[in-house]
Amino acid sequence: MGRLFKRTVILLSVLCLLCAGCGTAESGSRSGADMAADEEETPEALYRKALEEDVLIVYTVSTRVAPVKESFEKAYPGLSVEIRDLRSPNLIEEVEANDKNSVSSCDVVLCNDNSGDFKTRLVDTGIVVPYLPSDIAAHMKTGMTGEMVSFFNEAELLFYSSAKYEKCPIGNLWELTDPIYRGRVFMPNPLRSFSTWALCGASLDHADELREAYREYTGEDLAEDNGENAAEIFWRRLSENLVFTNSSDEVVEALSSGNADFGFCVSSKLRFRDIGYEIEPVWKLAPFTGCRTTYAVMMARNARNVHAAKLFIRYMLGETDGSGEGYKPFCTVGTWSARDDVPDGSPVPLDEIDLITPDQDRLIAGKKRIETFWTGIMKESTVTGK
């Protein structure tokens, strides 16, 4: 009796969804050929087929997928989602291993691609593939779609401790190298954090701005030697003051407690202010305060639960009009929408923040240089006990 009752509830849910999707203005305005092409990709059709599949498995680097799982399972009774939280390097390794061994233990992949590893190892190889329905694609901002589907923007950003300062005490990035801040600037290890890697790597393409900012700060020309450019000199000098962490969470903890004056971390941590954390972003700084980063959502090419995966991606992208519950957890302060019909979660537009934008191809080409430089920095930090 219990099994029969559950199946009856599921069938009624499907019928309700089918009825809700009938007679919309959109369906009446499209040609029969268009409707036929999309017939099997509607939420109702995907749900009907997903009920025949197994538990959907999502690999993610974002903890904000958890509330999406909860609301998705309520919206689609009978479907189950398993979330596996991984750091970006581990996620890439796991997905690669699954594909190599033909193991279908991953359906949807959510990862940032700030180092270029995601692109070269998973996208370019076809291990993960984009899925973007046409009704949602029509509302995606320029640059958010293509071989990857980027569904929201963040930034690797400089913060200061509002527990210590009423306003930001610096106006130039080079001020962070002042000895008064020794042990007072926190940053995730760039060899472990893709977002920090992107900031450090992208800065190499902005050596001219850093050189000019040094002149403005000191009144002198920067002496460049040993084959290092202004960006590498900046990071080497700053490393004397840095405390390296394993994550952005550790950075905001140090800032809020007053153990750090400044810290680089992902901008989405701004939402921690809602629960009492005393942190503030630095929006304006010479020559830059951080770099823009994006997050991609993709399907594994060997996904076992294809229809559930497509339905979940639709849901997470906010459905046709962007008002769906699945997109809301990502529209918080410190994030910027990838859709033209969904407002940013942040009060300050991206183009009004002193950010640099990483050139992914140059990051990939310069990977060895960046890795060698920061490996050396981290070894020196270990020796000095930082």
C-alpha cells in the first residue's frame, strides 16, 4: 500500500506540472517545428523521464548547492540529489578518474575555472559538456556561454577588518607591503586556491599598472631585476607580510576576529556579514583590488542520469524567467548575475570595481612560470615559519 501511495503522489505531481505548463503565451508564439525540437527538453518531459533514473550526483566546489538540492527535491517529488563537496583540484581529478575508468558516479559538475585546469583537462577533452536550453540562453549575458556555461560571477577581492577600521586605511596596493602589516595580511595559498591563483597569475599582465602605482606610492621608480616583472616583485615583497591559509573561510575568520588587518578572499564571503562577521570589501584601490572570477555548471559526458541532470541545471539557472528558486542561493551580496533578467546580488556593479580580468589562455600558457614562482615563495614561507 505504501509503494502504491507513493507512486500515486508522484503521478499526480507530474500531472500538475504538465497542466501548469499548458497554454502559456510562449508556447502559443512559437512555431510547430520549434516546439517539436524542444518537446523532450521541457521541465515536464525531463521530470517524467528523470523519475525512471537513479540518484542524481553533483560534484561541486560551492556549498550553496545544498539549498538548491533541498528545494529541487521538494519541487520534483520522487527525485533525489547527492552533493559531493570538493576543492577545485580534487574535483578535477575525481571527474577525470571517473571518465577514465568509465565510472558513472558524476552527473553535474559545478566548478570555477580560474586556473585554466578545468578547461584544459575537462572541457577541451570533452569529459564535461555544456547544457543550456534555448529559453534560458536568450537571457544569458555576453561572455557567459559557449564551450562553458558560466552561471554567476564573483571576484577574488581584498577585504579589511571592520573590527579594527571604520574605513579602509589604504589607497594603494603597495601599501600592503609596509612592515607594519607583517603577519596582518591573510591570503589562501594560490597553489591550492584557483581564485587566488587567478589573481596572482592575471597580475603578471598588469605589470605596467603596478609599476606606475609603485611610483605614485613611493615617488621612485621600481628597480626590476632577476628577470622578475613588477607583479612578481610585488608578490615577493608582500609575501613577507602574508599569512597563507587553506581557504577563504579562514581569511574572513581572521579578519572578523581582528587577527588580520587585510585579506584576499572570494567576494561571496560578504554574505557572512549577515551573521555578524566584521569584514568590508575594498571596491576601489590603485591599481586594482582583485580579479573577476566565474563559475561554470556542466554535465559529465558519461552522466548516468541525463534527464535529471538537465532538469537540475535548468532549475539551478532559474528556469525560463530567472525567478526559479534554484538560482536564488547564488544571487547574494558579493556575486553578480550571469542573466540579463536577474539583478546582481551586490550593490556595486562589476564595472565600477577596480578589478582585472584574467586572460585564460595566458594563464594556461604561463602555468609553469606561476607554479614555479609560488612554489618558491611557499618554500621560503615554510622556512620562516609563516
